[in-house]
Amino acid sequence: MSTLDHQRYYNCDDCLFKTISCQYIQKDEFEKLRAKSVQLRYKKGEVILKQGAKSTHFLFLRKGIIKFNYEDENGKNLILSINKAPALIGGANLVNAEFNLFSICAIEDCEGCTIDVSMLTRIALGNTLYLFKMLQFITDVFRSSIFNFISLAHKQVNGRIADILIFLSQNIYANNAFVLSLSRQEFAEFAGCSKENVIHTLRKFHNEGVITVEGKKITLNDPERLQKISKHG
Amino acid sequence: MSTLDHQRYYNCDDCLFKTISCQYIQKDEFEKLRAKSVQLRYKKGEVILKQGAKSTHFLFLRKGIIKFNYEDENGKNLILSINKAPALIGGANLVNAEFNLFSICAIEDCEGCTIDVSMLTRIALGNTLYLFKMLQFITDVFRSSIFNFISLAHKQVNGRIADILIFLSQNIYANNAFVLSLSRQEFAEFAGCSKENVIHTLRKFHNEGVITVEGKKITLNDPERLQKISKHG
DNA sequence: ATTAAAAGGTGAAATAATGCAGTTTTTATT
DNA sequence: AATAAAAACTGCATTATTTCACCTTTTAAT
């Protein structure tokens, strides 16, 4: 590697994307992908992919937590999904959308590398098992959000907030106690209700002993009861 | 063709699925698909694919209107999306779900044919352009539902019902006046609110002259005003 | 044609959720 | 360390939504 190479924060040999890719494609083909790839770091709050922009690359998210953010015609934000590394991001557009349908923003410091869509497509078209694997990666992200939608669509706020707490605990932080990466406003944009309603509801759950809220630190004391609230509400 | 062939309601040569397929694959390959395919008719109300069942085939919907129905843990129904022919149905499971995540039911009389997933996959794996085309078909169905979700997630009932009326008028019936294929209960399951709320809101729009409701017949008199309600509410 | 069952509809009380106006706490900046 | 700005929080009035009890109309079954 010449010293003119882009800045490198980590060694590609440690990267899951390389590991997975090389189960399907040859090293020299992966090298073609890598040559076009740039390692990037994003601070909490930064926009990784912008809604409406042309989608020229994916991001393999190696580290961090991101949100899918949709901004509507009135400028109101909605969080469609939250995902943690590792994930292949930006692929909702692979098959049939030229422009990003929503933004992807870091809600914790992130690290990853860009992946050139046309190069990946070219390689994947020549290797359908690899194509399938990439599609799986991409649709995983999408599929995980469908249950959020179902919750949103026919539960009341108690149930929706219980669902989000369970989701964050299980899928994102993998722990009953966690430091929330979202502001109360963002939590509301995820739950589809007002920020005040989030605050009131978290306080209520806290007072009932189901959870403990200390600022951004949340502990699920009684996940079973949360499940019941989710089911009932 | 022998007389032992399955009943045929229509000639495959007229079918869009054949037309599209044969742009990508050879006639003899299509013949392999066709040999495994069965033409089927469904009456309004019939279940085409059942939530939880193993997904062994797609359905190419040639005629009719269907709903995606999700039944939750309490037996409550939610309509995720509504689609009209032509559409390749059941593919949400192609990449990474062994069992149907939701049911697909006819809400008007339907006609179509089954398509064997493993055969289609085998052929598509040997022809990536065809694979891409099929994926486009499949994800179209999915993608169209995302805006319903966005509407559900952060609009109030006025806006959601306005959105559904616009969606049905533009995407399903392609007409400002239509005979609704849904009961009021189903409309509520699509809008994510109570049946009474649907009735009240339709009545209100009717009284304001925005729409005309005569039982199942609905006419959008003032689509621009509906757009405003959608945007505001 | 009669009856039962399902769907459509109504108004009002009870509950849920929002939006406001303000205070307190936290975070970032100089 | 002081200040400003942003986020968190509170209680309450207003608005939205559900639920209920009940009635009417339509549809399906005998």
C-alpha cells in the first residue's frame, strides 16, 4: 500500500464485511471494492446519507448506532428505524430507487467505509450467491423496521413506548440497562407522539417501578410487565 | 398440452408475467416455470397466503385487488398495504423469511397463478438481470406500503383517512369515484383507528363537500382539499 | 318471505394525546 | 467559572380518539 492511500482508521483484514465477502468472491475482486472504498468516521448527530440525495454508495457500518430519519413535507421528522453495527446501510435504494428515500444519521459515534454501488453491483451480478447475501444484509435492516410500524399503527402510546424500550434493550444495547442515544424529542419521533407524552409516559413507568429513569440512563426493572403493557396497549 | 393439465382460466400467452419473463429468459426455461404453475381463482374475502404458513410459492396476481393483513398476538387485524394486479405477491419472504410474515387476502375477486419459489430462484440465479427484475417486482409491493406507514405514524386520523382516500383513488382504482372494496371495519384496520372514527370522519368530509359517500361508493369532489387535509393533519 | 347475522351508523361519556406556557436541568461555549 | 443555548420536565386546558349502548340497514341463509 502506498502512503498516498486514504487515511485508515482500522485494518480491513479485521472487517466483517471483508470476511463475509471473501466467503463468496475472490480476493482480487474484493480488492477492487476496497480500492474504491474510503474509511469514514461520523460524530453523533452527523448525517451519513441525506434524504433526496443520489445514492451512489452504501456504507458498511462497522461500529456505532444510526437512525433512519424521514423528513416530511412539513419538515416534521420521523424515525423509521434504529440499527447498530454491523450493517450494510443505504441499500433500500439498491433495487429501485435512485434517490435516498430517507436520511441516515449517526446517533452514536460511527465508523465505517463507503462501498461503491456500481462496483458492488457489477461483482454481485457475476456471483449470485454473493448477491443474495448482500440482499439479505440490506433487507434485514428493512425488515426489522416492519414490527416498529405494526406497533405504531395499532397501539396506543403506552404500548408503543413499551415496544421501543424492549426493542432498544434487546436489539440495540443488548442489556436491560442502557444509556439512551436519543433525545426525548427523537424518542417521540420514533414513537410517533409528542415529546411531552414520552416524558409523561416514561415518568409513569418509572413511578410504577417498571423502569428506572435517571436522565438518559434507563433500566428495565420488569421486562415481563413491559411485555404485558406492549401486548395490552 | 394434454387434457390432464390443470384447469386453465386464461391463456398464458396473454399474461404479463410471461411477457416480462421472456424478455430475460429463454422460452424453454419459462416452460419449466409454467409446468409447475397452477391457475387459481379467489373470491372476495378468500385468503391467498396465510400468515405463519411456510412460503413455498409466489402468486402472480393477474387480476383483482388484495390486502396484506397482519394479525397480532391479541387477534387484532392490521392492514399493511393494499395492492392491485398485476403484482408478484408473497416475495417479502424471498430473501430471508421462511414463513409468511402476514396473510394476503382477496378484497375483490382475484385471478392468478402460483409460481414455484425454488424453481424461480434456480432460474433467476442463472440470470441476474431476471433476478433483478423479479426483485424489483417484489420490492415495489413493499415500497409502496412505506408511505402508508409514514402517514400512520405521524398524522392524526383526518390526515390518515385523507391519505387513504387519495391512495385508493390514485393507486388502486385510478379514478376519483370508486366503489370501496373494504368494509368500514377494514378501512379502520388500514387507518389504524376505530371503525366509528372512520365513519365519523367520512361523514364529516362528506358534510364539508370534500367527498361524497353513498354506502360503498365514494367520490372525491375536491382532491386538492384532501391533499391539504393530508398535509396539515 | 322470514329470520338471523353482519355491517353501517349515531351521539355522548370517558379516556388519551397534544400543545402551551412556563420552570429547571444539562450541555456547550467563551 | 459565567453565560447562553438546548434539552428535560411539569401541569393544565384543549382537542382528538375510543368505547359503549343502541339503532338502522344490508346481506345471507332457511
